[in-house]
Amino acid sequence: MTTGRELNELMRDAASIMILCLLAAPAKAEWGDGVDIYKVFLGAYPEPSAYYIMLDVSEGDNFILYSKLLIYGRGSGGIDDWPSVLELYDHVPSGHFALIANEAVESLFDVEADLQLELPLRREGGKICFEGRGVVDCVAWGDYDGPADGIGTPFNTPHPPDLSTSILRNRPGPVDDSNEDFVVGDPWPTNIWGETGFTALINCGDGHRDTVEECDDAADNSNSTPDACRSNCVLPSCGDRTIDSGEQCDDGFRNSDSMPDTCRADCTLPSCGDAVVDSGEACDDGNTSPGDGCAADCSLETAPPPMSNGGGGCQTAAGSASAAWALGLAIVAARRRRKLFSSLERARERILRASRMSSKP
Ligand SMILES: [Ca+2]
Ligand SMILES: [Ca+2]
Ligand SMILES: [Ca+2]
Ligand SMILES: [Ca+2]
């Protein structure tokens, strides 16, 4: 016999199970753990030190408070035998991911991490275990050769996972064998808000020119080799701090058309005639024409060039230059006169003041 109270409890339990089923992905219930390492990312082509771990909270509640991640290296001896410990302190509602990522991931994928990953992960091989409320879930990969309990055969062993791919939970699981429990996955990280990061540059460096890339020469991509495809898969250019063909200099953002003695914005060396007074130049009027007060070699001109005319009474270029020089001289003379006048005025005032004082009784 089922009493009314028992019936109520049964119905409540059934409702709870239904809610859980709605919140959780269907396959997750088979794992039973509640929390799984869902995805591990060990670097991208354009950013080999972009690392993240995604945890999947399939059931239970606000779990990761007081939980931790143990991050191992190769495991076969030395310091790698001792895991780095990352304390987890946040709440993650059921049915969400937690993104534990470093800054390189945040900037590469333009996504916010839920928790900062300050420790590097070892791409060649390693092991990560989640430990919380008695639950342990581990993944190992590559050349990891430490204790096999809980991980069986490391994923992709003995080779490291390819850059720009992830180690992704193979549903349904687990059988506690990393090579069975995980498959090659996509690189995209998702945080607790359900925001998935993306970058068009994810395959820069694979040697294949993807649609968003200007070039891709795989290992030959370089930020320091002249004329090489750059590490972010853009073509070499003036302003990228490497002197390429057709460039005399390249100081990147320091290239300037106003600072003396700097590489110019078009990657030419500073010179006489570039309108900036550089070392060894007394003037630079932006041309290399003589006869305008600043000579072709950027020295000051002190005498007018010879006057001449074209024979028909028209002014020649030399005549124009001569006129320009004469105008310059006239301006200088006027300034000098003004200066002389004001100093004469001041002297006169001083004399007047002195005579007034001396005339006092
Ligand atoms: Ca590419
Ligand atoms: Ca350049
Ligand atoms: Ca100059
Ligand atoms: Ca000149």
C-alpha cells in the first residue's frame, strides 16, 4: 500500500528527476560523477602558450567550491611527479561549463575566463585530475608515463595533441581510459555564461592559407626574417619592425615624420629634404631646392644666388628663388630693426628714469 504522503514524495522525486534531466545533457547521467573534465586545450598555432581546461557540471549544484585541479607534467620522475594545485572557489550552476584559462586564451579567443589559469600546461604530455567531494576525474595525454590508475592509456600517446585542437570528452563515458574517454575536438572555449570564444586566426601556422590569412608558410612564418609571412599570417609591411625589401629602415610604431633622426613613416631613412631638421642639418624646408634660404644640402644660405632673367623679361627659376631669398632677408632685417628699436627704447627709458631720480632734491 502506498500512503498519500509516500505518493507525494514519489511525485516530488519524479519532478526533481525531470528537472535534473532537463538541466543535464541526456548522456551525462550515465557518468554519475557530476563533474567532468570536458575539454583541455594545449596551445594554438598563433599562440602556443594558450591553455585552458573546461569543466562540465552536469548535475548536483554549485559544486566547485573547495574543489581543486591537480596538474601534472610527464610524471616519470623529477619535479613533474608533484602536481601543481589549482584551488577552485566558484559556484557553477548545474548544466554549465567552467572555463579555467590563461590570458593568452582570453585575448586569442576574445572570451572571459571564469578562473585564471596561472600555471602552464605541458603539451608533450601530462595529466590533469579534478578532485572534489570524493569525485576524481582525470585525463592524461602524450608522453605521460606516470601511474596509470584512472587514466589507462594516455590520449594520443606517445604524441602530443596537435596545436589548435582540443582533447574533448568522448560521450558517453568514462571507462577511465583517456584514449577511450577523449577524442580530438574543436578549439573553442565556452565559459559559465555560455559565451564561446572564437578566432579566425586559429589555423595560422598550419601552412595552408585560410580565407582570413594573407599568407601562411607554417614554420617559416616569422616576425624577424625579412620578407617572411608574419607569425599572425599577415604579409610583411612597413611598420612591422623588420626591414623588408624596399625598406631602408623599420622601427615599427616609432617610425615618424616629425621626430629628428628617426625612420620615416614610409620606412625611408631621415634625409635632407624631408622637412625635419635632423643631425647635421642646419635647416630643412622640405625641399632640396637652393635659393630659398635653405640650401640643397640643408645648410643655411647666406648670399643670394645670381639674379638673371629669361631674356624676355620673365622671371627665371633663379630669379624667383632670388626674390624668395630677398624676401627672407627683408623679414630678417625687419625683425632685427624691431629688436634694435625696442632695445633703444628700453635704454632711453632707463636714462629718463635715472635723470628723473637724479633731479629729485
Ligand atoms: Ca592557415
Ligand atoms: Ca617591414
Ligand atoms: Ca631632414
Ligand atoms: Ca630649400
